[in-house]
Amino acid sequence: KNEVEQSPQNLTAQEGEFITINCSYSVGISALHWLQQHPGGGIVSLFMLSSGKKKHGRLIATINIQEKHSSLHITASHPRDSAVYICAVRYSGGGADGLTFGKGTHLIIQP
Amino acid sequence: NAGVTQTPKFRVLKTGQSMTLLCAQDMNHEYMYWYRQDPGMGLRLIHYSVGEGTTAKGEVPDGYNVSRLKKQNFLLGLESAAPSQTSVYFCASSPQGIASGQFFGPGTRLTVL
């Protein structure tokens, strides 16, 4: 079964720190998504990427297709960034038009 | 725009009861999805639809049925609920399937006793 692995599972950091969350997958993909799940449960799509790098505000997502690895970075972290960050991929080769999700990284930013 | 809405937000069922979860979107999206989220596991795809009148099975379809009679609505049915279906259910929609971002509803927390 194709899997998506995220690390770390849990991360606690101080406000202002640079945060990195990692995602690795097993076979070729057509797209990778980063999602944010708020403490209240709502899920927001942050990025979708298939190559290179994307930036939105303090968030940066990168992907290395050859190494089957993606990272989500948060610069100048803030307590409002506290959430679960989820990596999801669309595997190449057809099949259901859905995503395979990682278990998420639970991030806590302390003031 | 309301985006993606889900009804109800919470529900408690007894084993064997039936119910329907409603997902509605006002963004004219073609693609709609039903996922379930369980503790310690990633979201898993139950069923999806690539357009009005179409449905397809995802990763964990057993025990669920779906219908997409109108483009804006995607219904998830449980004919005979089981405790294993206790979960949080998320609906999502997308304009171009997995090639574009997904918009999620707020979730429905279902408990089956």
C-alpha cells in the first residue's frame, strides 16, 4: 500500500522559530498537497505543488520529485500557527481520483 | 459565498439505524469527495464524484452509499450504522479534481453506539 510519512509527529517550538515539517512518499505522484487543520477541526488547503517551490506569506512549500520528499516551512512562527499540518499526495497511474493522506504533524507554538 | 457546508454537525446513532449526511457547495465545482478521519489515521477517501449524476468508490466505501443528483449536493448514506463508522466525516469539493486545491466542509462528528 502506498503510504505518506510525515515527521515529526509532534513539534513544540517557541514563537519566532523557523519550523520545518517533512513529508515523504513511496512512488511517483502527480501532485502533493499541504493542508492545515485548525484546533476546531476545520481543514484548509495551503498549497498544491508538483515541482519546485511555492510561497504564501510566511509559509513555504518545497518538493523534490527525485527524492520523493516535500517540506513545509514556517518562518517567524506565531502561536496562531498552532495546528495539525497534513501532507497528501495523488499517486500517478490512475485509480480513484482521491488523495492519500499522512497522519499529520501536530504543531504547537508557545508565546 | 458559503463555500462547503455539511449537515448535520453532530449526530448520535444506535447500531442498525440509518442516516444521510448532506454536503452542499456553492462554487459550481465539478468534483466532490467524502472522507472520514479517525484518531491516529490519516483522512481516507470513502466515495467521490466527478460530476452531476456520477459517483465512484474510494479507499473505504463499504457500508456507505452516495448520490449526486444535483451538482451542488453530494449525499453520504449509512443504511445500517455500525460502531466502526464512528468518525468525523469531511466533505470536500474541487473545480478540477486532484489537479487543483480542495475546499473542505467543517465536518460532521458521528457516533454510533
